[in-house]
Amino acid sequence: MRSALIALLPGMAMSAAAGQDGPVPVTLSYAHRLPALEAPALRVGDECFLPVSEAGRIGWTVESDGDEARVSVHGLVVETFIRDLDGRPYLPLRTVVEAAGGLSEWTQEQRLQVYSKITRITVKVDRIEIEGTLPVTRSFLVLDGPKRVAFDIKAARLDPNDPPEVTGEVRYAQFDPVTVRVVAQVQGEPNVSQVAGDPARPILRWTGASTVPIEAIEFPPKPAPLLLGEPILEVDTEERTVIRLPFQGPAPGKLAAYRDPDGVFWVDLPSGERLEGWQQTSLRGRVVLSAELVERGGGGLRLRLELERPMGVHVSARDSELVVRLVRAEHAYGSLAEKTIVVDPGHGGRDAGAQHKEDGERLDEKDLNLAVARIVADLLSESGSTVVMTRNDDYHVGVYDRPEMANASEAHFFISIHFNSNPTPNSRSGTFTYYHSDDTDSKLLAECILGEISKVSGLPSNGAMSDYTVHWRGEKKGFAVLRSIEMPGVLVEIAYLNNDTDRKRLLEPEFQRAVAEAIVKGIEVYIGNEA
């Protein structure tokens, strides 16, 4: 065990996050995996608190004495505090990770990514050795022209201000936001025989080839900054608002805005810096309550937009300006009583959907989908909505018949209800909402619904996602039930059948009703009738 001892004081890393008043369940990615936590990690301000009882699931051991703890983090001992949340003892995970030499950042409001900092890279005649501060996931590939061995270290970061110590002939770079790639050039045909080492210090060995000189590359140059000026309100109406931000430097790539559960919109600008002489001014309009640039965890800036009501948000870069367009979303007016809403209980009949088997009993997704969909339909009907259900019992309806029913009904919204599963039990938890492709209105509806579910479910909120993120046999097609609808539509994956914590909750009638109420309230928020 490393002998270093680091003492931390209560309250470190506890700056408040905008709009968060209490603990919020979050998804934790550690060593490029999602640990199966029986009790979720919680976000309070910028800190992520991990239940003491769950520390072993990420390889930590804890000795506690009252409100103090000694945490063994992969060979390093960290002294820290314990905080009581909801009657359970928690550790300040981000603070402990930082003390152990690791890095972490909120990649979404309710998703924390933990990284190992790479401190040493060594290449010998038949191997690549990596040293980092925290566990990683590793993979390799052999490249031709010239022959090279590439070692990919996931959940890893390079620190521009403290680059790794390098020995041997090697190239290395931050290949993507979560992967450090290390490359050695070889002569011969490498036969990779072993990936060894402990979780934080992986070793890749091969036979049949020897390393040869390669042009060494120092730490990759930092991208040129995006120098941003003050936001300017150009168009300001109830239906359409345009905000412009002048900038200097290379135009940013793909830009996107997302809405957090508190209704605030954010645009991440990782290379953003303020222009010299820049001063924060208050920007307010008919729909915009405030628009400001704020510091971004992990570096750069974020544009924070607080709006009077949910709006479709389009962000683009043109010439020397970032342009943010706010547009009133389709059907975002009136009341639920004026709307026709299609409620789609996924699967049915011969199509059971996801399944869970235990002690001779089988749980079918189709039955849970129908149970929640019926509650949603009843609540909408009580609000005066015209409700169309694609099925109201246990029978099969084709995935192309469902959107046809919605289009024929001239519906205003389409809500498809599902529960999730995956190949590895207890590896994922929580809620996703999906929208088709890059449809802005459906994305907004998905964010509004997810935001309300996250307030009542007690499970992690995994984000509003384009269905293009789900590939079928390598193709980006999206979900059949969303592809051809002619109105804003969302597919909700409420929780995981094969996660013990999720399953316990989703079988509770109180949970099913709370989620159904949140779905209805999410539609109300989108329309503009709920704060």
C-alpha cells in the first residue's frame, strides 16, 4: 500500500450547482464501467456522494469512526469525512478521487465520469507499461503501414500541466475524451500474448516483434481557444428569440443545448475563454430571464440560459458568431384538455419485450409497460385530453402500426412506455428518454419528461438521447415507433428489469404511479403550464 496520507476537511469540493436544493441520484462511471450500486450515488452541489456501503463495488475499502473515514483507494490512503444523507452514511467521492490523483467531471447534470490521470508511459522491446492513479479499462489493436501496436486506456486523461514521464520510443495522445492511446512501432508480426498488471497499471506484452525507433511526440498541443464576447439579444419575441455571441479563433464543431431537470438550458464550450476586457452583463428578454457565460468543470465555459418557458434551442457557428435560436416548440400552447395524446405501451402479446427470471417466476416488460401506460392514460383523461392507446390489453401490435395510429389520430404527442434490460445484470440503472434523430421539439419533450421523472424516481437520470445513439447491426436507423410519427414523440425507458435496485422499485404500485404522474407533468411543462 502506498504510504501517502491525505487529510480532507468537510465541505471541500462543495460549491453549489445551479438550481439544486437537495440530493439528486446520479449515474457514476468508474474505470469506464457503471458499478451496480444497490443505493445510488447522489449529487449535492458539485460533489458526488457515494454510500459507504457501496465503496467496495469500486474497489475501495473504508474504515469509519463517527463522521471520519480512512479510505483505501487502490493503494493510497485518504482521510476524509462522512456525511449523513437520507439516514445513510456517504463519502465525498469527487474529493477523494482528487486526493488520490484522479480526475472527474460532470458530463451531464446527473452523470459523473471518473478518470485516471496517466503519470508514466514505458515502452520496452516487447511491451508497453502504463501507470495511472486510478483503475482503467484497456484494449489493444495492431495497425499496419507501418506495423504498430496501439494500447487504448479508457477512463483516462492526460494532464497538459503535468504530462506523463515517458521512457522508450512511443507516441501518445488523448484519442477521445475518455481514451488515452499509446502507440509503439514494431518490426515483425506482433502476437499479443497478455494484458496484465493491476487495474491502475496495465501492461501489454507481445512476442514475434521488437520495438523500433519512432518519432517521439510530446504532450499534444492544447487546442486554440474559442475567445467569446458578450451575448447580444438580436430578436426578442414570444415565438422566436435570437442570441449572438461574437468569437475569435477556430469555429467550434458540433454544438448542442440540453435542458437540466430544473429547466435551465446549457451549451458546453470546452475550449471557450472570455475575450480580454469582457464584462458580464445582464441579458433579459421576453422569454430569456438570463443568458450568461459561466465556468465549466474540466475547463472552458458554458452558456447558461434561463427561460420563461421551455423552448426549442438551436445552436450553430457562423462566420465569427455563435448563434442561439430559441423557437416555441410545436404544440407548446394551450392546455392538456386541448390535446390528443397517443399512449403506446411497448410490446404485447407474443412479444414479451425484456424479461427477468428468478426462482421460477418470470417478469415480462410488456405487462409493466401496460400497467404504467394505463395510469398515464387515466391521468390524461382526467385532465380532459383525448387519449388514444395503441393497445389496452395483452395483444400484439406491430411497430409500424403504432405510428400509423398516431398519425391517423392527428395526435399532438406520442408517448411510448418501456422498461429496459441489458446483457449484464446490475451493470446499468435508471431512466433514459429517447427522441428521433435530431428533432428539436421531440428532444425538448424528452428532456421535460425526464426532468420530472428524475425528481420522483430515486433512480439515476441517464439523459435524453437521440435514438441514433442505438445502432442496429451497425446502422443508425432509430426506433421504428419514432421514425415516422408526425408529431413530437418520446420513448421512455423507465428502469432496468435486470437491476436488483431498479426492479424492487418498479414493482411498487407507488413507484409506477409516481412515474406516470411525472410523465404527464413533463408534457405540461413542455406545453408551458408548469414551472
